[in-house]
Amino acid sequence: VGESMKQYANLRGFRSAMSAMVKNRSQLVPHLHAKDITKIRFGALRNAGFKAVIFDKDNTLTAPYKIDIYSAEIGAALRESQKHFGAASVFIFSNTAGTTEDPGYTLASKLEKTLGVSVFKHREQKPGGGQEMLQFFGSLEPQPILPHEIVVVGDRYTTDVLFGNLHGMLTIKTQILTPNG
């Protein structure tokens, strides 16, 4: 069935989501919806000028708190994104793997080996962490990637969608892969 990961509380994320609900609900509205990543036309996004894709992990690529790809179809769609954007421009931005709660980035390393996708290392959980992400993309050579050239794909309004919208990225909200977990 695969290896499990731990769940961590994200109080800052909760506060950000509550603030968005009260002050600016439009920050919780995705630009696009898709059943799952198999329904996303990555070639069309690339042709439209987007240069990078950031995926959430839990319930977008894997079952919650697991490291194995959810299905062969999801795996094929992930590879399709890498084909169109290049492996160096496709990342996982997780609230578990790659965070300060992941000592030595052990979970991030396991995910990278299992899924074949780089995990972005960061201090803040979504919807935070945007400045770290933007610094990284902005420092790329020979051409920095700007926020409006980044696609964020995830299953949660209050983390994935809010993160992308707060930082000027295109957001695609997917349905959860499984209610289990």
C-alpha cells in the first residue's frame, strides 16, 4: 500500500484562510477546475506562455500522507507535465515533505525518488512560502520565471488556491483523489 507520512497542524494557514474568507473571498476562487491532473492540458498551458507547474502532493498526486503515485493515469499525467514544461520546471510544494517538520528532508528525498519530481524545500506551509518560491523562480538563469508564468495545481481552496492567488499565479483546483486519509 505504500509508506505513510505524518500530518502537521498548519495554524498560520488556517488564519490566512479565515482572513481571506472575511476580507477577500476572491482569493479562494481558482482560475480553473479539473477533475484531476489527467484532465489538464499541459501542452496548451505551455503554449499559452506558462513556464512552470507547482503541484500539491496529498490528494493531487498521491493519497493523503502516502508517497506512492495514486494511479498509473495520474503518473502519466505528471510525466506529461514534465514533457511540456521540462523536469526542472515541475515541482511538488507540500505542507509536509520539504518543510521544517521534515528533518533532513527525508520525506522530500523519498518523494523525489518515488515520483521523479523535485520537492521544493521551504520554511512556511501554504498558503505561506510564496516569497521563498518567488525568490527561487526569480533567480533562475538565463531567464527568471515570473509569478504570472507559474501554474499551481491542488485540491484545497484554503492552501493551494489561496497560495497561488496571493502570489499572482494561475490556479487549478482539482477534486480530491480519495476521501480516505
